[in-house]
Amino acid sequence: MDTSLPIINLAEAKFECTYGRGCEGICCQSGHPILYPEEIERINANLSRFLPLLRPQARKLIEKKGFATQKRGQGFPMVRRASGWCVFFNNGCVLHQAGEAEGDRCKFKPVVCSLFPIQLDKADRWYVRQKEYKNESWDLFCLDPTTCNVTAAESLQFEIALAKRLDDEEKAEP
């Protein structure tokens, strides 16, 4: 694994996603991810493919109001929620499943979801979200390093590689 991406707490961070093995997607219930303009375009271009796969209440809400809120997070629209869940959640992430069927699980997902739990801090440094670290607001068991024995360096290889690629692309832009 390419570890040249500096992640300030990688040495001590622990994380293991247990979706489908005890977790039923609490991050998709608790989350309200931001959407970048290119993500909105990509989802809109494929929305007719996703609608039949959604929960009925989510599909109705999207058809009436769209999938992005007017409310802003960090200056960007956010994914709408229906009945307390991300509108794209239906026994897992519909966007993830559609992308995975095409060979790229991140193809349609918002990047903040694809990177979770890796994030940039206000000083543009990468870190792994952890309970009681950097005022973490989510009290999720997967973010509690005392409940997990798997190192984030081991479990987040895909996310670290994605963050590295995004970081490299950002630095290469003029």
C-alpha cells in the first residue's frame, strides 16, 4: 500500500466497517453528506436508473423535491433524507451498488461517503475520524478505537488510496 499520504493519526487510529455484520448502516442514517457540483450532475444523469431501486418514500421525495437539499453544508448542497435515512439507502447504498456493478463502487457515491472515515481537517491535513479526536461529533461504535482491534492502516487501504489519488489530483491542478 502507498503510505505516502500523510494521515496525522494513522498510527493510533482503529476502524472496521461492520455493515451487514452487526451494523445496519448507521452512517447512512446519521449522515447528511455534501454534494459537489460534478456529483450532482453525475447522479442526475443516472437518476432514472436509481429511482426504481430506492425505498418508496425516498423515491417519492426525490420525484417531488430532488435528492439535494437547499440547506448547505460547507457551502454545498447536501443529500436529502427520507424517514431519517439518506434517500439513496435501501439495504445498503444504491449508488455504491450501481457503481460496483460497473466496476467502480465510487462512481456515483459522494466522495465524502467514499472516503469515510478519512477526512481533511481545517488545516488541510488528512485524519481518521475517531471518537474523542478533533471534537468528533458522531458517537458511532466504528469510530471508537476502544471497541476495535483492527488498525485503520489495515482496514482503510482502499480509502487511503482514494484520498491519495484525490490529493495528488488537487496538487496537480494549476
